Amino acid sequence: MPERAIRYCEAIGEALDYCLSADPAVYLMGLGVPDPKGVFGTTLGLQAKYGARRVMDMPTSEAGMTGVAIGSALIGMRPVMVHQRLDFALLALDQIVNQAAKWNYMFGGDHGVPLVIRLILGRGWGQGAQHSQNLQSWLAHVPGLKVIAPATPYDAKGMLIAAIEDPAPVLCLEHRWLFNVAGEVPAQPYRVPIGTAGYLSRGGDVTLVASSYMSVEALRAARILYREGIAAEVIDLRSLRPMDEETIVASVRNSGRLIVADQAWKPAGIAAEVVALIAEHAHDRLKAAPIRLTLADAPAPAAPALAARYYPGAREIVAAACRMMGRDPISIPAPRHPHDVPDPDFHGPF
């Protein structure tokens, strides 16, 4: 398919536009969905095109509106719900975990809940402890839920279309530092299967496993390592539940080394799940102990000086790979970013 470079936010917008046009049962709901900024640019123009009955604002009542979405899904609608912060969805956890996730099981497979909930996470703007949490392992722990975290514009479009068409509830984690990252995306609709990982680079010396924005940092690290003669294989998980165990195990069995870069906390996290997977299926091929690079074990800070030490990035991944390979450290300048716009790939809108 012919491709062109568009931004991550535009890829999400194209996926929503296609699904709204292809299926009259699809509707979009969320706090600020029709506002002039369009949820980081992902919903711009959709209400004007499809009307306020299919693209609607949401009152600040997360549990109530999630119940509305679940109820509509049970009678044949395909709602897409948007939370501008993952943290806001904590108020709807009972609906998500005890209703959406379990309904199909409790009724013998006769009543699916084809619901997509977009959850935006990430750092920046001094938002700190209550607005920057990545609770991916909470959500991925629950049977009946699917959890995806696309890192590229291509995957954002293809996975969101697949999620909206899926009969199960799917939670789509979107890191706000990704919205203005550009990549090659076909204009036509396509699907990226949920439950499959992707390769961002190939190499046989060390396996770097990451997801969402940390996949960008892992790819940056792989490019630095390549210049130093270390060939890193970067696996972008894309789907946290179900997880593509076969791809991860095959890569580590080949390289013998594993680094998991995870923008969440270490205890009981996705990084721990990946390391446990290797302990079960590829421990005999390991040449070094696996390394987990995660957030510091504390709530997210608001101050830029603290944030610079709190979040791992390419520098930490490169340093870990050098230690693992028995190589001398590589000198990499610390990134310097303006206050509340901590990454050069991020440009707003707030």
C-alpha cells in the first residue's frame, strides 16, 4: 500500500474516521472530544463530519459514562471512550474490571462488550503524581480485557481499527509524547493484529524489549549501540495483553541477553512479566542476568529537575547494555529540554 508520513495523532484520527464511516454502530465519547484542541489533535473535525449524536462530549462522571458505554455495547453499539488522563479512569475501575471484562464470561460467551477505552498517559507539564501514572500492569492483570500500547503512527492506526472491530473490551494506552511523532502510514484502512509484537531493529547481541514511548527510547539506544559495534534487537511489545511471548522468547534465545525498558514501576510490572517469561522458557540460553529499567519507586514528580532523574531513557539503556556486554561506558550528553515540554518530539497543544 502506498504510504505517506503523518503524525501519530493524525493516524489515530484516521482510524476513528474510518470506523465511524464504516459502521454506524461506532460512536465516540469523552471529556473534551469535540473541543478545539481535539484531544491532542486526534478527534479534530469528527463532530462536524458525523454530528453530535455520534461524537459527543462527556460530563465529568467517569463511572456513570463508562456504564453508559458498556450498556450500549451490550445492545449492539461499538463505543470508543476517551480519557485525557489514564488516572481519570480510576473512577471507573469497577465498571471496567467487574462489568466490561467479565460480562462475556458470566453469560457463556453470548454477550460481548465491544468497547474501546483510549487512556492517555505520560509525563510533562508539571502534572506530577496524580496525572502521570502508567497503570498498565493493573489493567493487563485482568482476564477479559485486552491492553494495547502502540508506539508508532503505523501501529496506532492499524491497532485502533483492529480494537474497534474486536468483540472484546480493549484498552488503548497512548503516551502523550508520541502524538506529534511522524511515521509512514498507508492512507487506506488496515489492521495490525492485537497480540503481536513488532521489530523496530534487528540484532543478535542484546534484546531490548519495550512498549509505547519507551520503544522510541530503545530505538535511539540501539542506534547509539550500533555505532559502537553492538547489534541490539528492539522488540516493541505493542500488545500487553495478550502478549506475544513467542517473539520475545525467540529473540532472547538468539541473543542470550535481555533488557526490558518500561515506563512504569518495577514491582509486579510488565517488565517483571517479560523477565519471568524468559526464566520459564529461555533461561538456559542467557549469557547474563536480565536487566529491568523502570521508573523510580516513588510517585511521579512535577519538578523538571526531579523528572530528569526519575524517568529512564536511551542513556540508561545504553549504559545497561554496555555493562551487560562487558564494555566500557559510552559518554552520552544528558538531554536538555525546556520546562514542561521535556521531549523535542512533543509540541503541545497545552
